[in-house]
Amino acid sequence: MKTPEYTFMCWPTLDMTFDIHANDGEEALKKLHALTDDIINECCAKLTAIGGIQGGADLPYITDIDDYEEDEDV
């Protein structure tokens, strides 16, 4: 087998958004954390188990704020 010429540092990403209804950004991020923390930690553990060596999940952040409107399916 030929020896590779390079080692590439590759970063997998998960780029998803959630619409969280809340009264302020802190409350929204707390709700998001409650919904996703276990899933993100499990994902990071699985990636470490297959050789992931750096990083982890970025901290959640808010990009947009809109006035509340009831969901159509409610």
C-alpha cells in the first residue's frame, strides 16, 4: 500500500436551526439546550470513538428574532 502524501484535518459539521418560542434569548437558548444537549453529547462521544481528536460542538447561538406567531398546526 502506498503511503499517503498528506494528513488533512477535516471537521464534520451539523448546521441546523430550531424555532424556539421564548420571551428572551437566554430563555430560548436554555430551551434549546434542554432539547438537544443529550443528543449532541452522544454524537460527540461517537465521533471520538471513531477517531475524532479535537473540538466538540460549538456553543448554540441566535441569528434571527421574529415576533411570535402561533404555529399553523396548533
